[in-house]
Amino acid sequence: MTFIEKEMYGSRIVEYASKPRNRGVMKKPDAVGVGGGPCGDMIEIYLKIKKKKVRGAEIEYIRDAKFETMGCAVAVAAASLVTEEIKGKTVKEAETLEVEKLKKILGSVPLVKEHCCEMAINTLKNALIFWENKKKEKQ
Ligand code: FES
């Protein structure tokens, strides 16, 4: 990160952008989401989804999540946080993650960088749509 970026962003963004969690391409993901922003940057999110029985009912949960991006520091931080937030959660819980929650956790997201957070959430939604479509194809 540049000196200016460190001055511009809150400590949480600096932390996640400097030491991103779950960054890297996943081998053989169960679902992939690709998202783009108005700036021309992109994020990819990869998911490993497994099933388990809870009180007799079968639920799907996210066993692993990774991301890659060519986006800015906020995109790195946002995508990193998304993967961290959804790991271990059910697919239904992951579907409820919203931009406002992401921005709240990240702290001070400059107005001109809000689309980077939206891109991370949209990419997650695309990965979950990918998963639903894949299941329909198998039926
Ligand atoms: Fe393009 Fe943040 S991802 S400006």
C-alpha cells in the first residue's frame, strides 16, 4: 500500500489490504463468481461447498472461500473480508451478507470507493447463483 492509501483509509482496510486473508486461486472450486466494477477492475470468488446433517436436515455450508482481484486496496480488503465472513456459514447465511454490513466492518470507506465493496458482494452473489445453477443442471 502507498503512504497516501494508508492515510486515506481506516485501519481495518489497511490491515486487510496489507495482509489479505484467503487470497489466491482455488483449485477445483464448487462455485466461482466473477464481478466487475465501473472502474474496470474485477474480483473472482471461489467456493468449496459441502453438505452436512443438522438435526436430521441436510444443509449446505461453505467449507472454504478464496478470492483474487486486480482491484484496489479497498477491493482487496472487501473481498478478503467477504471470504472470512462466509467461511463455515451456511449458503443461506452467506446469501444475506450485504454491502452495508461490509462497509460497517471495514470502517471508513471513502464514497468514491463504495463501488469496490459492492463489487465484492456482487461477486459473492454471482458465486452463489453459479452454485444454484450447477445444482439445477445436475437434476
Ligand atoms: Fe477499482 Fe476499487 S476496485 S477502484
